[in-house]
Amino acid sequence: MKQITKNAALIAAAGVVLGLAGPGGGASAADAESITWTKCEGTGLDARQQCATVDVPMDYSDPGGRKIQIAVSRLPSEKPSARRGALLLIPGGPGGVSLEDPSGKGQKLPQEVRDAYDLIGFAPRGMAPSSTASCGLESKDLALAKLPWPAPDGSVAETMTTARRIAGACARSGGELIRHLSTANDARDLDRVRAALGESRVSAWGDSYGTYVGSVYSQLFPHRTDRIVLDSNNNPDHTRVGRAWLAAFEAGVEDTFPEFAKWASQPGNPHRLAREAADVRPLFLRLAERLDREPLPWPGANPAELNGNVLRQTMLSSLYGPDDYPVLAEMILAARKGTVPPVPEAPDEAMMQNAAAVGAGILCNNVAWPRSAAQYQKSVDESRAAFPLTAGMPRGPMLCAAWPYEPREPAVRITDRGPSNILLVQNERDVASPLSGARELRRAFGDRAVMVTVNSTGHGAYLANGNACGDRTVSRFLATGERPDRDTYCA
């Protein structure tokens, strides 16, 4: 939900066969354009941050055809004499943007890292202010476009109907660009940005979906990578891609809900739900079932009722980090009394439309999804029995079940071919990118990567929900290139 995600000789050869410009459709020195930097618009940015645009092919199989723009930002190295190169800040999503990150999360980087790199943010293709995509969804569908929660009885009939309606809207309103949204094209765009920056190699810090973008970039353009940090890692299974990420919520919730339960049963907690941690799970399940049967009116919310799936979605969102636990607890406390919490502030609709379209394009264009309602129903029934907290949603039909386009190319397979310059950092308990998926990425990279696992809870490890040991390990790698000799655990 919240950053892909963040292949060498054979993939490069395949790119040439497809008529792509250079290995994997990347940019040679001859392709590089000089960047015209200007002052960034917006508030709260470092006065030194600059902005620009880079033209890239919309369709890399036709590099001389229509161009689209990628918006880029830069915060120059704070010590030019120590400058090593550029550090790409690859956002999560799909549907995230990192244009403000050089002035935001980039300032959490230690001084020696800010000295060593120009910090580079960007808006991926489709995301404003880059060339923008939108599906023109109705307001009710903006809420439904997120995750495929089945009906209270487990039926996927309604989610299949929703998938067809939203996919149809994307086909009507998305234009040609939506057909060219994919992780491989995100990676190719980054190589065009690299060339425009005048860098022979780039380093990167990708998180969440950004770990998959960083992985694909490292596979398509291994000779262009310097030091790669992948934070909160996704399963790279090239046969499923986004389906594997959706399915990961089963494990992610099981890994993290016990932490919420411990917090929600602590004496002195103003949001305390139960005396014992073991009582929180059954309490939640009973309340969700009650709200399935008897939703509470919630005027002004989208949807305008507090039902079981709204509670489950709030649970999922709140498990992204311990700071969000009170949101779920307050909803549970209110609903148990038959009331509703205050209506949450709605995100900007244009931003939601934009992110929904880009998320749809990437998830559905990366790999073909099953079309059979019966296949989804069988999987959802199995999931509901094994993982009641997520009620079958992780194996349900997203809009990709009705996507009208076939993938334009196979999904990139992550392999162990390429330089050993990748460091994975992973929280032990992560609702969206669980440790089990990170281990699959680590296995795919083989000797190219080392993983540091930290004993922390939340989505985002480095300089976020991580710990001092993990932060030191990643910072040392970015600043000096020193990496642990083997996989490491930070207690």
C-alpha cells in the first residue's frame, strides 16, 4: 500500500531483441541531455534544492517516438570535495513521489552521506508533476480501488464487478500512457535520469515498492549501479509480482498484530482495549463480524458507514507503524459503544486519482492476473479459514482481474548475475513487506546481496522504525562502501 519496489546479460540481450534503446532500454552517453535546473516550487524545501525535467520515451520499443517528462529534484552534496556521486531516493507505492525527499527524509541521512552524494528525488512516470495519468474514477471507487475486501460472507462477486468497472474507467480515461506504466519502464526512466545527470553510475536508496524498482534497475543495468540500499523488501516472484505483494499481507498482519495487542493491553494506556494481549485478537474479530452484520452510519466518510471491512482496512493501515496504533484503538473503542470516530481528513482527490491510476497501471501491466472468479473465490475461502484477521482480502481480485490489456513484455526476473553491491535492510515485523518476502529477494540475489534484519516493528527500517545497529550498518555502507561479510541480525 504505502514504495520496485524499492538480470543482467540475458535481460540486456532481451531488451535489444525488443528494439529497446541500449541495454534494457537505458541511455548511453550519447543519449544524455543537459539538465536545466531551476528553483523548486513549494514550501518547506531546502533553499538549495533544485528542480528540472528529463524527457524519456513513453514506449521504449519505439525510442524515437512520443516523449514524456520525468520531474526530478536535486540537493547537491554538502561537501563537494567529498562528493562520490548521486543517490537516487526511490519512493514506495506504486504511486509514491520523492521530489521533496532530498529536503525531507534525506536530511535524516548522516552528514558523511549528505557530503558524499547529490540527493536525487523524482516523480515516476504517470505521477504529477511528471506526465500524468488518471482513470477519472468516481468518488466511491477511489475508496474501492485500494484493496479487494470480499463481502461479509466471503463472496468475491462484488469485487469482480468493481474490478470490471474500475478497469473500464482506466481504459477509457487513462490514454496511451497508462499502457506504458510498468516497473521495467520505471527502471529505464531512472537510467535516463542517470545519463542526464552525467553520472556513469548511481547509488540508490529504495523503500517498499522502491525496493522492486531498485532490484529491477540493478538487474537491467548492473554496470550502472554503485551502492544500492533496499529497505522493506518485496517478494520479487516474476510470475506473480503484485499478486505476491498483496498475498504478503497475510503474513504481515500475523507478524505485527501481536505487537498491537501487547500495546493495547498495557496498563496506563489511555487506549487500552483489554487486560491481556491474548484477548485483543478475539475482541477485534468479534467486532468486525458485528459490523459486517450491523454497520454504523458514518456521515461524511467514504464509504459513509463503519462496516467490518472499514475496520479491517483501518487495522491494516494502522499496523504500518506503532505511532498509528491509536487510530485503530480509537475506532474499536468507539464502535464497541455503537458510535463512530471523527471522519478522517480526506486526501486530495486529484492526488488520489493520480496514485490510483499509476498503481493500477503498474500492478496490472507488470504481469497478467487470473481472470476466473471461481479461482479467486477458492483462494479467498482458503485464506479466510487460515488468516481470519485479513478475511480473504490478500488473495482477492484486484482490478487487474479485469484489466483489458496484456503485459507488453515479461516481468523482469531477479537473479544473482551482477556486481555484489546490494544491501537489504529489513524489519523483523512489517505488515506490508514481511520478512518472508524479503528473504525471497535475498535468495534471488544470491551473492550479490547481504541482508541486515533488525528487531523492529513497522514499515520502513533505515532511519525510520529501525534501530541504531541497523542504521549504522546502512550508513557505513553508503558512506564508505563497507558492507557486512554475511547476513546480519541487529537485536
